[in-house]
Amino acid sequence: MRQRTIFCGSLTVVAGLLAMGWSASAGGEKKTGSETQPVTDAQFAQLASASDLAEINLGNIAKKQADSADVKQFAERMVADHTKSSKMLIQIANKKGLTVASQMDAQHQALAAKLVAMKGSEFDRAYMKHMVMDHKKAVALFQSATSSVKDGDLRAFATKTLPIIQEHFKMAQQISGKLTTGGKQGAER
């Protein structure tokens, strides 16, 4: 099917952009324009929608598998917030003729399979570690989009959503820190 071919090509673009260093350009601190990589409208739509899908799917797993109340609450927030942003992005993308991701990328599919096999504090630590990494990448992506995408609606979406993604990143860091420094870790299996 033609859509499947387009999607596979899009996954290649997503993987290439991630390999080019999206993870290296994010953090909680302010960035100047020279520290973030520019992103096109099509790249942003594809990457942001893939990120939403990953957070929704991984969050649904965490709602079932997590032991820590903090992790469960975080997962519920991820599903709610990323479902909302996904709907908004899809509306904009459809109006602009942009393609969005229809499933998680291979890296997140593998992570989901790994997480499903985990329970208790082992799951909590692994899930939150990935939430920190994913949101660090997302912050960089949205920061870049606020200045580099051409379409005004997409730029407004990125600008409106960035503070929420930054809040997710901060929450993930805090919860992950508690889990690795002896806070409530929950029962082992």
C-alpha cells in the first residue's frame, strides 16, 4: 500500500534525525538558536507525532505494570497529555497535507516489548529512565520547531506545547531520581 511505503520512508527520516543528535541538543536549560537543529514542517509533524504515539503506548503499559504510585500517576498524565497533543497535531497536519506517524518507531516498539516483560521497581526504573531520555529529545525538537518551522499553525502548536513537554521532562527527572536514590521503589516482583 502506498501509505505504508510513505510511512517506512518517514521512519527512515525519523531514525536519521535521531541519529544526527536530537538527544545531544536538549536539556532543561535555555538554548540559543545555534544549539538546536532546524527542523522542517514535515519533519516536525512526523517526529512529534511519533513521540506522541510512543508516550501514549508506553504510558498505557506503565499504567498496568508500574509499582510506584508516582510512576502510575506520571503514566496517566503521559497518556492524557500526549493524546490531547496528538489530536491537535493530526488536525493541523491533515489541514496542511503533512504525514504523521501511524505507529511507534522500531526503537520504541522494542522498548515496549522489553517493558512488558518487567514488573515492580525494575519496570519503574527502566520506564522512567526512558521517559527522561524521550522528553529530553522532545524538548529539543519542540524548541527547534518554535523557530524553524515555516507554517504558523505548526509553530503555534510547538510554542504552546513546549512548556508541557518541559514540565514532563522535569517530572520524569524528579521521579527517576527518587527511584534511583532510595525513594519509594515498590516491591520487587
